[in-house]
Amino acid sequence: QGSAIVEKMFLCLFSPICNIEVPERLLSCYDYLQCYNLVERCITIPVREGTENEIMLVHSADYLEVVKSTQEMKEEELQKTSADYDSVYFHPTTFRCAKLAVGATLELVDAVMLGKTRNGMALVRPPGHHSQRNAANGFCIFNNVAIAAKYAQRTYGLQRILIVDWDVHHGQGTQYLFDADPSVLYFSWHRFEHQQFWPSLSESNYDAVGQEKGRGFNINVPWNKIGMGNSDYIAAFLHVLLPVAFEFDPELVLVSAGYDSGIGDPEGHMSATPECFSHLTKFLMNLAKGKLCVVLEGGYHLRSLSESVCMTIKALLGDPLPCLSGEMAPCLSAVESVHNVRAAHKPYWQCLMYEGNGRLSKDVETNNFFSPLLGFILPVAYSYQPDLTFIVLGPNQNLGRNEISLLISLLQGLAQSQILVLIQVKGYIDLIYAPDLKDNVQRIKELRKQLQQEWKLLQCSGK
Ligand SMILES: [Zn+2]
């Protein structure tokens, strides 16, 4: 039995100048974890410092020297060095803390890859996803998650790694590092507001799909309005991330888990509740045989951050998920963003091609399962928010054992995981049965058209 772990956090007591990326973020998370009795349910793994060689998997030797040199600097020099970068605040302990954040993340990767735990979360700071090969940026010194991806490739020979960045800011640092690399699929949603919101880069938009061999492996979902909530996030997962992720079939999933995309955060101004993060986590646990490493990035509203971290860890531990509050109807702006991303990525992913001009996937079996599940059943189910879920499997449904488990697991996010499965092994059940993919595609399209006024999460699937 696997169980989640919480990294024993080392209190990084620095950043007297930055007034939001503060040590209290970790203290508060730990208090809440204790309150919910979650610490005792997790394995704790000792933290070490990341080595210079590990840091240089991603960063240049010159940049490493700059960060190292800040240990000896006086206030004035620190300010001067910080000013070389955008939104960075060096302190004499920054280098040590940043090395610990790297080391903690890598220890988690080792624990998951070696099967010491099924999954886990590293509560670290400073965060990492803005930092680049030669630059600190946006509170980030070393790119913890990017280093973890390179480390996992080098140490365990992994071919496909998925990075999901649900922080409210675009992890442009991570995008730059893997832009031309098809072995790492990077997904980020972020407050964008038509490029008005920091870091205000054109390459944060949906049309930045990756370069060269990496085309199709960089997915940006730009949020052009604030106030995005549970239904918008679920829509982006069901209609963009999950279909592509199942097709990509990663061997490891890393999450750049920023909770500034949650309600109350002064940076994000979004409205997703802490429960939403348990659902997002649960979805990701169905990939990579459950090998999931969640690594803290942003999140500056202490209560919202801490509650969301607890929700994430409860999901990692396999607890039933709380129902999502609010009407499950993505806003128009979110639907538009999702449509744009799907259109931009259509050339690269079978699951998205499949919706279009009659070109059918060569991987018929896979699409015949995932497309109805993610594009129809789950959106309807999440729109409806049932109190109990029945799954009826007839004798002629052609699903293998893995597909049946996955179907059940994905539906466990609903009805507080109260789920009843009826499997008829012999005889005949009169179910709608469409023998080939073309019929299924057509049938689903018609049903979607009929039902999308009522079940709003269906709106994102296609025009
Ligand atoms: Zn952020």
C-alpha cells in the first residue's frame, strides 16, 4: 500500500523584503496539516540539499555562481544583485534554502520512483517555475520541478514526463527549458488577461505550442478574466489536459502546485475553492500508474493555501473527495480559452483531431474509450453533481480490466466517492451499442448538442 508523504519542511527564514513569499506560508500549511491529522498519516522524508551537479541539470554554472555569491553579500550588494532580475529578493540564506528546495523535490522523486511511497508532496520554498537557465525570476531561484524532470530522466531513464502547472502565473521558466523537448509535456494555465498580467509575455498565450520537435508538447491555457472557479478548472482538465495526457501516457507526473490560483489569493483573484484541488489531484493520480509528485510553488493567502494543500494531500491519501460547490458552468471567457487551446493543438494530438473533419484516429480503440469518457460522461456527471453514482457494465461492453478500473476511478470524484458498480457477466443487456468509431463520434456529437444547454460542462468539447 502506498501512502502520501509530506516533506519535513525546513524553515527557510528569509525574504524580509518580499512581503508575500514568506516563511509563514509553510508554517501555516504545517499547522493545518496537523489540525486535520494528516501529518501522522504520511511518511516523512528527510530533506537534503540539492547538489551543484543537480542544479546544473537545468541552470548554467555562471548563474549558480551568482546565487552562491549572495551568501556573503551585504545588504546593499544583495539589493543590487536582486535588481538584476525581475521580482527577486536575495538574502544571505537564499542559496541554502533554494538548495534544500531542490533536494527535497528530488528526494520525493526518488521515493516515488523507488516505490517507497505511491505519491507525495514537497512543501518547499522558494518556488521554482519562473526561474530560467541563467536567471532568477518571480521569487524563484532554482527551477525545482524542471530539475526534478531532468533528474528523473537521467536517474531512471524516463522517456515521458508530464508537468502540470496549476499556479496562477505562467511558469515561463519551465516552458523555456522544455520548449523543444517532446519528452516533457508541459501544461500551464495562468492569469493572462490578454497579456496584461505579469509576466505579460506573448509566449504565454495558447498559440505557444512548443518549438521544433517539441511542437504540441507545450500547452498554455490563458485565462483572460479573473474569477475563474471550480467549473472553469474542471473544464480545462476534462477538455484539454486529460485527453492529451492519456494519449501522451507519462511515466511520471510532476505538479507545479501553486495555490495562488485558489480563492482569496491576492495575486490570482480567482475563485476556485480548496476542494477543487482535491479533484485535480485525483484526476492526475490516474496517470503514470499513480506516480505523482506534487511540489509547492505559489499561494499567498495563508488560509486558502493551507486548506488547499490539505485537500491535495487528502486526495493523495485516497480519501473520498468533497463535492464541488457552485454551479458547474464554465464562464464564456473560459470556454473561449479552452476552444482556442484545443484548436491550436489539433494538429498534434489524435484525441483533438478526432473531433474535427472526419479524420479518424488510427488508435481507434483508445479514442473509443477516452473520447466518450472525458468528452461526454464526465462533463455530464460533473455538471449534474450526483449524490450516488451507478456504473452498469453489460457483458458486451468490450472494456478491459484496466479500462474498467480507470472508468471507476475517474467517477470516484463524484458523489463523495459513493459508487455502485453493477457488472453483468453473462446474458444480454439492451444498451446502446455503436459498433464502430464513426457511429460513436456522430452519436456523441448529437447527444452533446442536445444536452449542452443543460449540462454546461459539455460546452467546451467542440463547436
Ligand atoms: Zn504564482
